[in-house]
Amino acid sequence: MACLAVQKEKLHVPSLNEVAKVLQDGVSRNFASVSVNVVDCPDLTQDPFYLSSAGLCGSPRLADIGGPPYLLPLVQRGKIYSFPTIAELVELPNAFMIGAGAGPAHLLGVNTELINNIKLSETPVNNAHTAKVDTENGGCILEMLTSHEFCLMGNFLCSDGHPGKVLEVKASQRTGEENFMSCLRKTLNSYYGTKPVGLGGVFLLEKGKAKIHIMPDFSKTPLNSEEAVHNWLKFYEMDSTLICLGELVSHDPGLDLRVEHFHCFSQHGQGGHYHYDTTPNDVQYRGYFVLPEYIYRIDSPKETNQLGR
């Protein structure tokens, strides 16, 4: 694996209590019922989360690796990464890593969505999944990932995976236009402006349905526009409960970040890239988040990250 360029940026880290008040106010403009509190993190290894470590706390940081430009206009198949290498680059070799990316096409033989969920150690715990298009039946095939490699892009929260204080965000009955993660990000951006605040963790779509996409196999024709990307992707309506993992940043401090990215998996065989809920009157969210201290921009493409979000 080639030497990867790394840019490290300190993030603004307000108190959890302050952010809870900010989110309570902002999210209430988009959902009828909202509750934001600072709580002890539940055991995330248990039902309904099924994560690879119990908590989100301990040296939290974000990793933004590669990006959609490595997929466009034609895929760069040489963009292969490994979880242990990324953990070393973010200075947390035994990291608990959760988030969104692209699966290891060179090993699986096809392009997939990655739902990362791994705790690195001498005996790693790997509960990561991939979601791929079921070319025969038109649906989703959700599978466990046995490899420590992935391709093209990744947006991960990395931490020690310890218990501790976290933000609990509950929201139901969407009244506004923003999806759950965009509502959180735009609320933070509105309050903190150019001070970049990160948020990483897990949220559940506990009730309702959501629009999800899965990347099909790599396009043989160039993807040169947003329309081309949209037509290439496969979109689905998927059912709760969906377990969504990822991160967001309220303001890009000049690193050409992907400012929000969450992928989901489930116990009923569905998963992929979360867009928004499709049942606003019935939807119910519950999330647990930490405030990362740093962001590491790894192997940033020369091309802009704006196309193909």
C-alpha cells in the first residue's frame, strides 16, 4: 500500500451540555418531538445496536479517507485501504471504527457499500457489513465483512470504544425538509459558524421507512455529472429498524471534506447509504454521539469532493 498523505486538523469541541441545548433548539424546528440529553452511553454491543465495542468514548477522532472522485468518471481500482493502516494514521492503533465507505471490490468481485463496525486489537472484533445489489431479484444482499480492507472512500468515527458520557438525540414526526443527519449538521453550522464541530456515532431509525441507495458494480461508461451518478445508483425504500453509523462535520476547514456520511445495516437483511426517511409522520430516531477532537484527511483526491456525494 502506497504511502498515504495525511492532514490533521483540530476540531472545535464545546461541552456536551452546550451542544445538547443547541441541538434541542435546532432539531425542534424540523421534528415535532425532540429530546436531547447528556447520558451514559448504553452498551452498544447489545440489541438493538450490535456494535463491536461497548461505547464511543476515549480519544474520539474522525477519518475522512479518499472520496467519490476515486469513483469518477471511471473507478480507480488501485485505491485500496486497510482498517489497521487507517488506525495507525489517526494515531489510534487499537481503534474502534464505525462509519460509511465502499467495500473491498478487489476481494468481493463487485462494488458494495461498506458499513464499518470493527474493534482492532490482537483479537479484532469485526461486525462490519457490506450491502450489494441483488442483480437477480433487484433487492439488497447484506453480508458480514471478513476482510480488513476497503476501497475508494471512508468516513469513520475512531475512538477507544469506551463507555462514557454521550449525546442522546431522540426525534420523531418530521415536520421539516431536512433528513436527520443534515438537521444535526446544519444546526451546528448555524450556531458555531466557521468553528468546525464534528459529530460521530450511531443512530437508529426505530420506526418508519427510509430511502437508501446501494452502488451497483462499477460503471463501464464515464460518470461525468450528478445526473449520471444518480441514474447509476440503485435506490430502495427500506424498513426499520435500521442501524446507521457515520459522522458529520458542521464546517469544512478547507480540507474538501465529505461533511456528512452515514451507512446502515439491519437484522432483517437490508442496508446501504442513508438518505432520508420516507414516512415523516411515523418516523422515530434515536442516536448516540460524541464530539471528536480531530479530523484526519487521508489520501485526499486532487479533484473536488463535491460531485457524487
